[in-house]
Amino acid sequence: MMSEPIRLIILCSWGATSSQLAVQVEKAAQKRNIELKADAGGTGEFKKKASEYDVALLEPQVRHLKKEVTKIGDENHVPVELVDQRAFGLMDGDKVLDQVLAILKK
């Protein structure tokens, strides 16, 4: 049975660091045989495509947008959380993957 891959979007202001982190999370997922598709994007893009995702993570530098992004997430039934700051600093895909899995279990 093919299960749908987890669809994650990592949001930052421009998409540069988030695309780097998205790659790390995908690599971590592959190692654990977890189907996951991680996209990177800006918060403006999320407004248009929120319904396409299962989870949205906000990078620390855009935490001031959490309220606005959470509202969009709520409207589309997408949980929004801040990326774990240490994991972000270390570009630790495994730790971020753990965070995503924890959010989905809730």
C-alpha cells in the first residue's frame, strides 16, 4: 500500500536557508524510509498554497509572522510551528524530521 508522502513546507523570508534545511530533512527521511516531500518557500507563497501541505515550519527569523501564518494554517488545517532553533542553527534534518513527526502525531 502506498501511503501519501508527508508534505512539509519550511518558511523563511526569501527561501535561501529554508531550501537548504528542506534538503536536509528529505535526506533524513530517506535514511529512515519515511516518505516526505519538503518544500521551501516564503510566507507569501504559503498563503496561496497552504492547503497542499500537512505541516508548515517557520524559521526563527520569521517568528514575528507566526500569528499571521498560523491563521492561514488554521484555515487550511495545517499545523504551524517554529523550527527548533538548535536544529535550525545546525541544519539538523533529523531533529527537524522528529519535530514534524511529533506534530503529526498530535
